[in-house]
Amino acid sequence: MKNLKVFFSFSVILIFSSLLIISCSRDNVKKPEETANINKTNQPGSNTKIGDSTDLYGKGYYKYRDTIDTYHMGYSIPRDSVYKVDNIKAFEQLNLLIQKNPTFPGPYLDRANHYQNIHKYEEAIADYNKYIEIDPLNYSAFQNRGTANERLKYYDRALFDYTKVLELKPDDTIAYFNRGCVWDVLENYWQAIKEYDTVILIDPKLAKAYYNRGADFEKLKNYQNAVNDFTKAYELNPQYKEELISRIEKIKKKM
């Protein structure tokens, strides 16, 4: 019983500190305490330094570097290091907890995230389904399930999940961003642009949103807006500069 209580406390901490998921890039895991002031530093009038605000959404856990080939992928993969490998011992413990108390939701969510990070998406979705059946008010569970659905190209289901996130957390820029990424994959670029418009309205310093919206404007041959967005993206995040300067020059030749 004591072990169960300890695991329950551990699971709650994981749910609230490390299950905000993001799916573009892959590395840069740091200490959890670095995330402590994420929400506070993104408020108007805060002391946040000028520049890309991307790291505020998962500082210490996520790296948001996009490339031309990966920009459309969204930013929704669990990145906490505890989930990164096929941890046999963890699976054994979770399986045992679920067997002992199948109505307790936490282990389903933990096991789902383990499955997702080793690319067993169908198994992950089954566990997210069970978790959501027991606790339908945790927006991060829908966010994670949306990611798994997106990986399996179940785009309608992914859109449903990201929309559900927004019902539970209306200002969630990640859900808007991920919906934009799904619309990109479906080649509905104007709808994607609407999603990125909302992201930028909520967070006007998110370089990735300008990057993605600029790419959509470029596809739609709305070249001036593409140039404007790409310029804004590299002004906020200089890591984009080398890539986007040359891209902007190519666009200007078409104008």
C-alpha cells in the first residue's frame, strides 16, 4: 500500500510537470526545476527577454528547432527522459498497478506515454482511451492522444483531440499550433493560417508560428506575407536566419 501511495505521488508529479507534449524536435533534456516559472515569464509586463518565446512552453524538456522538412509535424511528443526508452521495469510496475486497481487512472497515462515514446502508438492510444474514460478533464491526455493519432495519420481523430484540449484550456497555443500542423498535412493552408493567426494573437513572440505561417503563405503564393513572416521568425530566433535569408531571396525573385 505504501508503494502504491509513493507511485501515486510520482504519477501526479509527472502528469502536471512533464506531460505537456510537443512534437517537432528531439533533444535537449534538462532538469525539471528549470520549468518552474514557465507560465509566469510569459505574462505581459514580465521580465522575459526579447526574442523567441518557444522555450517558455517546455523549457528544459524540449528543443523546438524546425527545418523545412519537419515544420509541419507539430510539437507534441512527450519528452520527459523517464519515458524515452523501453523501460521493462517501469512497464512491469505499471502493469501490476493496473492489475491491482484498474479504476485508478494514473498508470494508464504513464504507460501510454512510455508506449508513445517507443513508437507503439496503437497501444498508447488504447491506454489514453482508458485514462480519458476515467478522467475526461485532463487536457494533456487529449494532447498526447492527439499526437499518437497524428503519428498514425488519423488526422480527423487528432483534430478532435486538439479541439478537446481547447475546450478544456481555451488559450492553449500548443493545441492551436498542432491543429495548424494537421491542416498543413491535409494541404488546407488557409485553415492552417487561421490556427497560426490565433497562436500569434495569444503569443506574438513564438517564432515557430511565424515560420509555419510563412511557409503556408509561400505555398499560396502570397509572397509578401511569406517574406514578412519569415523575417519575423528569424528576428525572434536567429537560428532560423541562415535558412530563411536564402529562402526569402528566392521568394523575392518571384514577386
